Amino acid sequence: MTRYSTKLPLNVSEPHVPDFLLRDPRITSWHWAASPNLHGEEGQQSKQTKSSLSPTEVESYTQPFLDFITENPTVFHAVDAVARRLESNGFTELSSREQWNDKIKKGGNYFVERNGSCLIAFVVGNNYKPGNGAAVIAAHIDALTTKVKPIPTKPTKAGYVQLGIAPYAGALNKTWWDRDLGIGGKVLVKDKSTGKIQTKLVKLDHPIARIPTLAPHFGAPAYDPNPNQETQMVPIIGLDQSGRESTTTSNDLSSQSTGLLQDDSGFAATQPPRLVNAITRKLNAEGHATTASDIVNWELEVFDTQPAQLGGLDKEFIFAPRIDDKLCSFAAIEALIASISHTSTHDNSHPTNDDSIIKIVGCFDDEEIGSLLRQGANSNFLPSTISRTVSALAPNQPVPDLVSQTFANGFMISADVSHAVNPNYLSVYLENHAPQLNVGVAVQADPNGHTTTNSVSTAFLQRVAEKCDSKLQVFQIRNDSRSGGTVGPMLSSKMGMRAIDAGVPQLSMHSIRATVGNLDPGLGVKLFKGFFDHFEEVDGEFAS
């Protein structure tokens, strides 16, 4: 299958990293030429194969995470970047619309997408037997954002051109005021030569939009704690070029479209003309010959354009947008790649492994709005992927029984960011349950079933942490506060799989920009790699 074209400039300064993080200049600065080789000399299957990451290797994931966040601002860009990362490390893309029985083999590495906004990657051990367990890490790759409305054209007001947007989950909160906002997403384009509709990714990542605050000199309206998201948080995207004397008011709808999703002139005619022109120019600049009439539809997000960057006196912080939960998705994918030993054959890109299990990472969409759509964790995507994989590896065997056995023998980490302790609000944290930055992943507990954590799953992950020299923290919210949810309960109940909730702590969750430690991406990779490496050994320590 052809990947989306996303040619991006390499405009990030090069960090000091180990030699194994050689960059591939053809794609993005996050796309390493080969995954970290943590396994010693060629072909060596010794204790080094299951070694934990050293401090230097932990830190080496910092800059790639910054690049990943900055260069992939929408969920579509993020999933496409993950897919290209996997392909460069010997993974084969599967299509859900085709049979897998003749494609999946022991020792193979695969991934499958859905909607271009979620992805499941998995590795089948060379010694796998149908019914053996699966080591699963489930994260979500969507983030709070704002989305362009189906017909976003707004009447010109006071000489300003504005854009109709809608909040996704808890976005358009107070942190979105006065931010430099870009526009991007996926565009459906009809190919003139074939007549086929194709998906292209587009990113107008220079500041396009801004939601201006009202100066405090205007009194009470400037201090309204609950501004109207429909009327008072509408971004400006330009100045009216038809003349200031012809400005209209919000009561004059003459400049708006008819309300039809597509009129006789096509989809582009229902959209702001200057936005259509900007997107068309961007597509053409990236080698996709496109006119406005070729655009069939689009899904666009409005996002913070400020790059992810290091901060603090000694650069011990990461300040970035969209950390929740692209951070755990990034760490899980990197852990899956790092858990596979490599040989130097064929460009160092053909991973092999001698495990007896299936290792799986799921990066799901729509977690922030309940996960109920086909690309969400509460869909059939993960269970059906596991079922089809088992079926392909178990010809002429009772597949339903083997799938249930796989679920029972498996274990899942529901990996979602947790709350780090905020020094300005210590009183709202439960004593002894306040995770810190740059320490390690935090287990998330909740007595009311908002997470999957229990005594067995905690003991399991603790043993993994001991074997890979990782530290675990713990978070539980106070009785007088409301706990958030994760993909863990819906997936573990759907499959009957043992599970725990654990994720990297962050400050300022659901702000347009948040904070984690500079080592936290690598610490996440370290624990998750340890989970894949030591799953079979730890599982054997627990009575069935």
C-alpha cells in the first residue's frame, strides 16, 4: 500500500545521540535509519538480547520525541509517521479488506491501519504456538484539538475573516486564547487520470489562525470564566480584502453558503476560498497536482504551531503540545521495535525474534470522546486483529477456542499519561500518590473501575520493572475529586485479558501545551521494552 506523502523540512537542530540513531534524510528527523541496536554483536542471542536501556539510551529518545510531536500535529500525520517508522524497521502493512491467511507467518512483523487515524502493530515470535499469550500495550494517539466545521465559512465582521471550528473533547478551553494556530489534516482528492479518490495529508504549519482575547480594560466581559465557544472563541484567519466599507455583521448571512455540503460547483465552493487556495497551493508544492475542483472533502484540525522544545535551567523539561497521549504511543511503538533483535543482513532492517508470544501495540483514535467510533478502542479493531492473526497461524484448528485461550494467557498495559504532582497545588493530591517527572511510569489506580489496575496486574508489572531496572510510581486521585478514564476497562472487559493502567506523568493535562521530563519518553520506552522482553518469564512466575 502507498503511504501518504508528507515531505517535511529537517529544521530541528541535531542532538548528540548514539551512532545507532542515524537519521534518514529522505523522510523526517524522527524517522531513524535503523532502530536502536541494543542486542550486542551480529546474531548474538545472549543475555544482551533482553538488556535494559542504559541512561544514555534512555536520553537518546528525547529529541526524536520532540521531532515526532512537532512534525505530526494532527492524528492523521501521527499515524502516518508511525506507519513509516514501522516500515523502515521491517514491518509489513496488512489490509483489513484482504485475507491474512497467506500473509502472516511466524517471525513476521506487521501493522494494520483503520481510518488513517489508528494503527495496530504486532510481532509474531518464531516459536509461537496458537493459544499462547499476547503481550499488549494499548494507547491512544488522538489529542485534544479543534476541528474545522463541515461548512466553516463565517460572515465577515469588522473587517476580519473568521473560520468556523468546533472543539474536540475538552479543547477550546482558556489555554487556546492568543496561540499561534496552524491548519492541517487529510484531504480527499480525485485523481483525474484514474478517477479514484485518494487521501493526501496537508499541513499549513505556519500560523494561520488566532483566537484573540479581550483586553482587561474592557472590564467584566474580559474576565468571563465561561466564554461562549460559538461566538467568542472564533479564530481570525485574515482581513477582508473586499474593502473595509463593505463589512457585515453577524446578523448578515449573505456571505455564507447555502448549507449544502456540495453545490453545483463542488465541495470547494462551500469552503472559504482563501483556505481552499492555501491548501491547493500546499498540495501542489508537495508534488500533488491538484485544483480546487479535485478536492472531494477534507478533515482538518486547528493546532498549536509552537514546536516541542526542551526547557528548564538544565533542559530537564519538555514543553510541548499534544503530549496526551502521543507520548505513550511513541514510547510503545519504539519499545516494540527495540524489543526485536536485529542482524546486519539486508541493511540491518530485517528483525528476527525467538519469542513464543505475539507482541502488540495499539494506537487508537477517539479516546478523548469515548472511543465508540470504528477507529476507537471500544470497536472490534483489537479483538478482530488478534482473532485474524491466530486464525492465520492455526489452520484447521478450533480458532474461537484458541482466541479465548490467547486472551486468557495474555496481559495488557493500558498506557495513558498520568498526573504529575504540581508544586503549586499540593493540597489536591493524595498523599503518597503524587508522581514526579523523570522518575518513571506511574501505575494508575482507581477503586471505581475507571482503570484496570488490581493487585495481580500491579505485582506483574512490578516484576517487569525489577527485571528491566525501571522505577514504578503510583497515582490515585483523592476521594473528593473525579477520576478520568482510559481505554483499559473497555478492552480488558471485551477480551477478558489481565490488565493494568500505567503511563508517563505529565503536568497541565488537557492544556494546549503540557510538560513532562526530558527523560520521560525514554523511561517509557525502557519499561515497555522490558514488558515485551520479560513477559514470558514473569508470566511463568504466576500460578494459572
